[in-house]
Amino acid sequence: MGSITGYKTKDGRRYRVRFRTPDNRQTDKRGFKTRRDAEIFLASVEIAKARGEFINPTDARVTVATLGNDWLTARKAVMKPSSYRSLESAWRLHVLPRWGGWKISAVRHSDVQAWVSELAESRSATTVLRAYGILAGIFDAAVRDRRLGANPIRDMALPRKNPKRKSYLSHDQVYLLAVRSSQPALVFFLAYTGLRWGEASALRVRDLDPIRNRVLVSENAVMVSGAIHMGTPKSHHARSVPVPVFLVRELRDIARLRRPDEFLFGEGSAPMRLPNSKNGWFAAAVKRAMNEDRSFPYVSPHGLRHTAASLAISAGANVKAVQRMLGHSSAAMTLDTYSDLFDDDLDAVSEALDRARSQSMDTAPWMPPGASGSPGLQM
């Protein structure tokens, strides 16, 4: 059991609680204005020790910067380089300058809410959510390490991300874009397979299966600080993706000129780099297409992924097939991402129900006698 002693200060008498931690280290907490407050604290300490829930106040005096550096190191070991770079940048620019010197025990919910609101005035929702997520993750780790009893900065009022409107190309528009570009095979490939740029640029000749009209997606090429890093796809799982027959013929001609381990697109020995969004070959092709077709929407290389989903769905592919083609983690994710492409399905449901009822009740009245508005209703 601990002890309570009084001492004098310029503001009056105060009380100190001395106690031992579960590892038998002696420590104290001072500043209690009344003996009863000190007794309540000591009792709570003994109860927490008995339940195995004790939190040493000394452990909560560590700074956010110290825990943040450890947290980032742990994330780096499991994240892809491109994702980690965004995380590190948000930490360095937004979290560390504001919270680095704070002890975690001193951070309050209201302080963080004010910071989030202030940041939202000048930064995008994506930036705010990433910065807040870092700080909240650090405090989650502090709870797991038993430095805090609970995370005090959860349940914030956060800005919402407004999804960007997707642009879908028709078959004719895909053709126009392809023939106006310097890489027609790649444009067709992105628009009809839905691969991400990094997945397409990482494809090797050996990944093409012209017999089954498939490509095996097992690598991803991403640019980080000017250097290309090879890794696994976003889902971390390889997948087999169908390729239209007309396009397989073109890819087979390209593959004949290269070794199995060379890249299918690009210079052969190195993956193709993402073209500049302002003056690269893809942007130039989009500009030419828009000049010829006034209804042609602006589209990015990643936007062709949306086109692939649209063309597949309009061709009758089910949600599960589209999910596997795009490499989504679930069919629910595909439906959430492309819910606008399934609006026609609602019309089909209405028509199917009407058709089914007509076939089974072709001679029955449309409403039973006695129901409101039916011929059998007696007023």
C-alpha cells in the first residue's frame, strides 16, 4: 500500500502520494489539493494494479515526436514506398511541427479538434485526414503500450472527401485516343483490362498468356523520389486478367521482339515511366482527341481504369468478374466505386418484377377487392 504526506506551497497545503508500480519501482504523484483527492487517487492505483490495468503516469510524459518516430519506423517496414512517402511527408509538414514537443499526457481532445478545423481551412480533406490519422495512430500505439488508458483524440469531427466525378470513354473514344497517341497498344491495354499504371508498366513478356488471352499481374512499378521501385500489386496478391483477342494479337507482336524477362511496355530493360500530366505523350493524345471530338472528356491514364470497368459492365460482366479484373478486395468495394454504372440494373429489376407478376396473374385484378381505390371498395 502507498502513503500520503502533506507539504506546504505558496498556494497552500498540498498532498503527495507515494506508491509502487507493478514492477516494484517507487514513484509518486504530487499536487493534490485535499487529502481526500489523494486517497481516491491512491485507491484507484491499487485497484488498477490488482486488475492488471495500471498505467504509470511517468510513461505518459514521453513526447509525441519520440513516439511518432517509432510509429513511422514500424509503418515503413510494412508499407509500400509510395504510400510511406505520403505518410512521412504529412508527419514532417503537419504533425511534427504542431505536436512534436507535446507530452502525450498533455494533449486534449479539444486541442486536436481545433487543429483539425484550422488545417481544414487551408488543406484538402485528404491531407487533413492523413495528418489526423497519423496522430491518432500514434496515440493508439500509446494505449497498446499502456502509456495511456484510452485514446483521447478519437471521435473527431473530420472533413469528408468529395469523390471526383469519373469519366468513361466509349469504344469509339478509346479508339480515337489510341490512334492519336504514340503508344496505341498501351492505351488499348489500359482501357480494356483496367490495370493500374504501375501494374501495366511492370508486366513482363513472360506474363502474357496468348493461349488463354490473359496476363498475370504479379508486380507493380512505382516512382518514388525519381526512382522506380518494384513491388507487389496494391492488393499484395497476383491475379489473372482477361485481355480481348484483338489486343492479344498486338501484344504478341510486341512480345516476339523481346526476351521473357523484359518488360512488355517501355524500353524492354526498364518499365515505362508515367507520362507527365501536362506535356507528356498521354496528355498530348487527350488534347488531340478533344480537338476532334467536342464531347471527349478529360481523362488520365488512371481514368482508363474506370473506362475498363464501364465497358466490362456494359458488356454484361457481373460484379464478381469486374472485381477480380480490377483487383479490388471485395465485390462490395467494386459496387461502392462504380455504383453509378449499375443504375440500369434497377430498371431491370422493375421490369422483371412486372413481367413475373403478369405471367403468374394475367387474369387477376391489379388490386384485391376491398383495397383502397379498387373496384371492390364500397363507399
